[in-house]
Amino acid sequence: MKINKKITFVIMLCIGMVALQSFKYQQRHDDDDDKPTNLKILSKDISEKELHNIMKSFSMSLGVRCNYCHVAQAVPGQEHPKWDFASDDKKEKITAREMMKMTMAINAEHLSKIKSMGDPLEEIRCVTCHMGRTTPIISVDSLPKKPHEEKH
């Protein structure tokens, strides 16, 4: 009988922990405005999941975190900062918008012509030129060196 009580206690404890984590996650996201504002390039009816996937792609492509383009302010006593995603106060966000316009134009106007010639290139993305850096690789000299080239 004691084993059943212990098992029941452990199960209830696990359920409680999952519920608490779920509540904390929901509370953190309820505090954010669910509908993004100030979208100028991305669709205004973009889903939260799509938006997060795009932002994650930007982050990984440039090797940065959200605060590279977005305004974040620390809140005393809280683990997470208060984000102002709508703010245009950072020049990096303005630059990102221009880069998005540029890649969209290249993909639509130029790569579509190359695709029609049978080239398998699908589209360019941030990572195509940035390769994990904040500035695009713009010359052969800025390409990462191979280990055997560094010894010379």
C-alpha cells in the first residue's frame, strides 16, 4: 500500500511541475502582445510560429540574439527582459528590413530567371552571405581560412 501512495505522490508531483511550467510559459507569452505590430516587410497576418521561425533563422544566420535588432530592457527581479519588438530605435533593425527587401528582389527578379535555365539554386537567404557573421562576406579574402592555409 505504501508503494502505491509513493507512486501516486510522484505522479502528482510531476503533473504539478508540468502544470506550473506550462503556466509560467503561458504567463510570459500572455504578457507579450500576441499580435506583432510595426511589421513593414513581413505579412501582418503572419502566425506567431512563422514569425519565430523567421527570427530564429535571422539569429542563426548572423550569429546574434534578439537584442541585436530589438530593444530589450532589463526588469529588476525578473529573469527575462521587457521587449519592445515594435521599436525602430536600433539601426540594425532598419538595416535588416533593407536586407530583406534586397534578398526578396534578388530571389524574385534574378533567381527566377536562373531557375528557368535549369539551375538548382532555390533562393538566397541571410546565411548565404552572412554565414554566421553580422557583416556579409563580401570578398574572397573574408572567406574562412582552411586549416592548411593558415600555416603558410
